[in-house]
Amino acid sequence: MLALSAGATLLALACAAWVMADTLERFVTRGVDQRLDAQLAVLASAVGDDGAVDSARLGERLAVLEDGPGWRWRIDGPRGRVGSADFPRLEPIHPPGPPPPPDAPPPPGAGRGPRPQQGVDADGPIHARQATIATAAGTVTLTAAAPARVIAQPIRAALFPLLSVIAALAAIFAVAAFVQWRWVLRPVLALRDQVAAIRHGVREQVDEDQPDELRPLAAELNALAAEGAAALAAARGSAANLAHALKTPVATLALTLPPDGAAAAQLARIEGVIRHHLARARTAAIARRARTDLSVTVADVAGAIGALHRHAAIAVDVPAGLIVAVDAHDLAEIVGNVMDNAARHAAGRVAMSAAARDDAVLLTIADDGPGIAAELREQAMAPGIRLDEGPSGDGFGLAIVRELLTLCGGRMALGEAPGGGLSVAIALPHAAG
């Protein structure tokens, strides 16, 4: 908007400068033409009715004709030519139409009005005026000329201050447009900050006390935020209902298993997930307000996954102090699903690394397994889709991870690991300081 305003202002000022220059040129040219026409009148006064030039009378008026260097005059008639010896060849500025037949009568007013002429000499362009008078001996042509610089010099002298004023006006308009732009956009910038605060869980609605143009937008944003909160509450309620429905069957199943077996350990993990979802439903916790140390969660999950898949060596390179805005249980579920998937398909190695970026913490989990073809990677993240025929897995792992990342403001991308295999890049939101 600022660039458009500045461009329009500059265009308007450029048009104003062009109009002023054109007007000034016409004004100066008219003044020079009047001086040349006065000289033509002086020349006409020295021509008699018989076409002869009165030299004595002309001599008395030479001071009027010699207006400065480059000024010239000439009289062409039946009795010869009188005037400046170095007169250049002239042509009409506005060439007339086809010449009339020799026997045609002269048009009305012929011979009375001076006509503009132009030419070029060694010093540059020439501006001239030419008139004809009828005498008993024939037509006499009078010409007065001046160097074109007598027109250009005053124009240049006048344009410099004019252009300086225009440049100053352009600077003033630019500053005014910038100040106006900043002032007008203040409510928009404030509204943007409030929307960002909603996204980070700091507030639930934007202020609707806005200028008239922004008030409908604020109302729509609040309605959108309310719908999002209702959808999130419904999703959490569904998860809580599912967890509550599974709580009793899982507790019954735990009674039938040995307390120290691998199945019992996995069942305990399931019970922990169920308790987590029930607790979250009771407290209505918001993941964006959470603060979790990524290295601690990764270390815990890596230990559990390593015990389940002993054939895969898990290398972890996650520095301490990377705090993410994700609930600890959600983060464990995200990392656990991806790491379990990597360990199940790895030939012998799983590598994990993390680093802070400008807008997120990037966690990368790569394995040396067969990988996933590029055209199948999006399909692999769909719920219930399995690309392998192995007995383990239900096809919901990556879909759950993507859903959890969407809820917490993160994202996931599948790629090819160096040397083959699958690489999963997970961007987790920074925790607010």
C-alpha cells in the first residue's frame, strides 16, 4: 500500500512537472515569437509599395533588428535580397498541404499572418518567423530568426527551482504517506498480535472494539476461534470417552498377565496413555502452554524402544535445554510412534538428532531400512494405511503423530535418509520464554 501510494504520488508529480515544463515552453516561445513579429513589422515598414527596400529607413531601425548574437533578418523580393548573409535554410514547423495551382487566387488572409519556421546552423537550431506582403512589383517575403537557445535557456533557468520544489513536495508527500500508513495500520498490527496471542494460547478472543472497517473482521475471528475451541473440546471429549471405555477392559486384561513380562510392560504403557487422556479431559489442559524438555522425553522413549527392538542400535544426539511447547505425554506419543516405526523397519540402526531453528525445534529420526517411495509418503501418513505386510503395526502410528502435531502447532515431513531408509523430520513449536 505504501509503495502504491508513493508510486501514485511520484507519477502525479512527474505529470505536474511535464505540464509545467510544457506550459513554460509555450509561454517563452510566445514571447520570442512576439519579438520576432515586431522585427517583421519593422522590416515591412521599410518596404515600399513598389517592392523596393528603403535602405535609409531600414538603417534607422537596425538597432531593433540586431537583438543579439545569432539573431538574423532577411527581405526577399522582386528587386533582390537584403539582410543577414549567413541565413540558414528554413522549413515550416507545420508543413502546409499541397501547393495551390499557380493561377489560383490567394486564400483569405494570405500574406498577413507570420508563420513559424525552423532551421539549423553551425551553432544549433534556429527558430524563425516568416511573413509575406503583396506589392505592385510582386510578393515580398520577410523573415526574422533567433537562436533556439533564447527559448531553451529561460526554460532551464525556470525549471531548476520548479523541479526543486517538486522534489521537496515529493519528499513531504512520502513522509506524510509513511506516517499515515503507520497510523492507519496500527489497529491492523494490534489485531495481528492478538491473533498470534490466541494461537499461542495467551488469550481466547480478540478485542472487538475496533475501527468500523475492522469490527466485522474481529467478530469473524472471534467466531472462528470459538469454533476451533469447540472442535478441540469435542475431540478431547471423544478421546476421553474412548479412554474411559478402554479403562476397565485394560484393567481386567492386566489381571490375567504375569506382572513381570513384556506384555505387562506394554499394557502398563497403554494404561499410562489412558490415564493421560482422562487427566487431560478433566483439566482441559492446552498443549500450547506446556513446556517440555525434548532431551528428557527422547531419552525415556529411546530406552523403551531399544528394549523392544534389540536388533536396532539407537543413536541419540539431542542436546539438553531444547524446550518445546508440547505436553510431555503428547511428545512421548509423537516420538514413540515415529521411533517404534523406525526401529521395526531398520536393518540395524536408528539415528535421532535435534537442533533449534528460528521458528521451531527440528527433530529428525532416520533409519537404515527400506524406506518409503516418494509417491507413497503422503499415503503412509493416512490413518489405517499400511504399506508393509508384516504382522506388527495397525497403520495408525504416523496418522496419530500428524494429528498430534497439528493440535500442538507442529508439522512432519517424510524424506529419504542418507544412504537409504526413511527420514522423518518433525518441527516442534518453541516454548514461550
